Amino acid sequence: MAGKKPSKCVLYEVEYGVATITLNRPRVKNAFSKELWIDLILALRSASSDQNVVIVVITGAGEYFSSGKDLNNFRRAKEMGMTKNEYQRFENQPLIKAISDALINFPKHIIAAVNGPAIGIGTTMLGLVDVVYASDTATFRTPFSSLGLTAEACSSYTFPKIMGYSKAHEVLYFGRKLTASEAKECGFVSEVFPLDTFQREVQMRARKFAVLPPRTLHAARALCREAERQKLMEVNQQELDLLAQRADNDENKKAISDFFVRKSKM
């Protein structure tokens, strides 16, 4: 059975037991606007409740998987009269918590098909999925420290577990960019495929997994996740609390200001 659901920022299609969710803001490198956050959460909710869906694939339209949070989000909120603290409290933090909670509590297996560069939340969210496949053009970067910010989406906990303490600190706090092959070497990525065959390779594997007994698959994921669920929820909140503290400091203000100055000169 196949099905499509219209959405502004996300494409959603179900075929052969696989729900493919495509981040669909290619003109801005699939940066996470408020609308994209919400559409992704709603797409995950649809896949969760759809009995025809066994496996979920999340990928990106265009050259990027995601360039992370749209730094224009606060500018738009400011135009609506929100202060920086109000933006963090009522928009940014709730959205990060909502997508992290959705991934933590999702009952089915999620495959991330990282078709190109993944930055910020585009990288950190991958620690909460089950399998990560990457094209040979994919890279992974979390430039938090350069923006005066700290980790998000439970990455302060998941990254050291996945890639080791030392590598995780290089990536999360020193801003080291990983190539697809480097990400595979440290266990962050399962397989790397050439870009021209990437989506076909991912779909072929997802459809193969989708014919496995679904209740057994879902029970197996629940077994693995249940041991970590409470810890992940706690880490998520701790990260959000620290982000709230860091998001209005002088380092962050200067970094964001410098970013827009550089962007205006491009």
C-alpha cells in the first residue's frame, strides 16, 4: 500500500511498509524553521499510528540533509515582539524537546538516510535513531562552541556511547567535522554509499527490513530503548536547561551577530 500526505516543509510517502519522511526546504539547506519542526513531529506521529508502516526513513531534499536550526527563527520571533528569553522558553526549547521526545519514544525503527551535509541538530538527532546510512558526500558537524552554545538532542550522552569519549568531545565541543568515512570508522554511520545510488540502496534495505515480522521488530526496539528511556529524558532536560543559560550570554550574542554580518557579505 502506498500513500502520500501533503505538507509544507516535509514530504511523506508510504510504500512497501516504509514511510519516507523528507525534510523539504532545499533552498535553505533544510534548515529547521518552526514549521519544519512541527511538520516532522506530525509526520512521525502519522508513521507511528499507521499499521502499514514498519520502518521509517528520514532524509533530506536537495544537496543537504539539514543545515541545523534556522538562525532566522529568532529574528522572526523578535519581529513578533518576543524577547530572546521568551523565544528560548516558548519556542526554541519546546521544539527541541518535542522532536527529541518524539524520537526517544518512537515505537518503530528509524533509519536516517543522510544524503549530504548534516549540521547542528541535523547531526545530533542522529544519535536517537536506529541506523544511519550516509552518502559519500555527507559530512557531520556540530558548531555549538563557536556559537556560544552547548549540546542538544541528548548528544552529550549518545555521542560518547556511540563514537567514544575522545572523538565525541572533538565533534561536539571542538567542532570537528567528520566525513562519511570517518563517521563510519567511529560507529556513527553503518554504511556509506555513492551519492548517485544512495537513495536506491537505502530504500532497498528498508524494504527488506520491512518484510520482517513487525511486532517482533517493534518489541525488539522497545526492549533496547526501555533501558535508556529515562536517562535520555533526563539528559534532554539537562541539556535544555544549560542551553537556556548559554543562549543569552555575550559569547552567543557576538557569534550570532558575526554570523549575520558574514552572511550579508556573501
